[in-house]
Amino acid sequence: MKLAIFDVDGTISDSQTHITHAMGMGFEAAGLAAPAASAVLQIVGLSLPVAVARLAPELDGDTQARIVEGYKHSYMTARAADPAPLYPGAAALLHRLATRDDMLLAVATGKSRRGLRALIEHHGLNGLFVSLQTADDHPSKPHPSMIATALAEAGVGAGDAVMIGDTSYDIEMGRAAGVATIGVRWGYHPGVELEAAGAHRMVDDFDALEAALVAHWEIPA
């Protein structure tokens, strides 16, 4: 069996509006100016405490913790009212791949378990993934822990797995875990950053992603 491991934010789901708004509210709750949206998108994929520390390394730990809590409150409120959309074509691809008898699907995301399950439920993706790895249970990307656990749960070796993501953190995580990597150009890090991180392949849309998986594993289309 082959294992396709998907990032979520910027790869499956276009959650940038939720993320940038929630980060701004987190900073404002701590009495600080909201960071630029471009800066926020650069840290998408990191676990939240790591992301906040990367955005504001000059702040003390208590202030960073207040930002984290403000972000969580704002994000969950926004998600409940208006869940982040999937990219066009994402759901169709996931359903199509999940029906194959030679492929399994997994998730490795910086989202919380609660946030991931809410997104899966809202968009009707239940039952498609054999492994769901989130920031609640692992060190932040690019540490390979999420991928190592996904491989173990799926019963698949690293040589038969691919990590798919839109940020350099996804690519670095995949390489650290010893799996092949595919970078997507529609997400939050420029393609040149993914290439510099060592992406084995780059794709421009979901049809190209499916073709890249088939070509990489040399399996029937």
C-alpha cells in the first residue's frame, strides 16, 4: 500500500482569512498591533505557540501565551460561524484517492485535533483518512514525529509514502522523515521556497497532484 500524507491549511483548506484574522485578534487582545498578513502566512503550518514565538520573539512568555489564547478563542468563534472552505477540487480528489485499493490517506497538520475534526465533519471528509496527526500530540513541524506516527498507524514504510504540502515546513518535515515530498503552488509559501527546501516534485493543481502521485509510485492511473 502507498500512503499520501496531506497538510491541511494552504493545501486542502484555504483558511488564510480565518488565520490572519485570529492572529490579529490575538495580538490585539494582548494590547499589541496586529502583524502583517504576509508575516502571518509565513508561519502557517507551525504549531501555534511556535508560530507566535516566531512572529514576536521579543515578547515575554506570558504575553505570547495571551496571544495564543486570544488566537484560539477568535479562530474557534470564526470557524463556528463560517468554516474555512476547501480549495476547489480538493474534496473530489480526496474522495477519488480514498476509493483506490492501492492507496491510503493521512493528515499531518499544525491544526488542533478539535479544529481538524470540525473541518473534516463540516466538509464531509469522514472516513477518508487512516491517520490524523495534529499539533496536540507532536512537536511542531518540521519535526518528523507526525509522519513517523502516520506511517506506523498505516503500516506503511517511508519508501511508500509521500508528504504533500504548501510550506517549506511540510517539505522539511517530509525529508526529515525520509519520505518523498510534493509541494503545491496554490498555498501560502512561494514555490521557490518549497523547491529550496528540497521538494521532489511541484504541482499547480489537484489534477497535477493526482498525476504526480501516480507517476511517483508508477501505479495505474
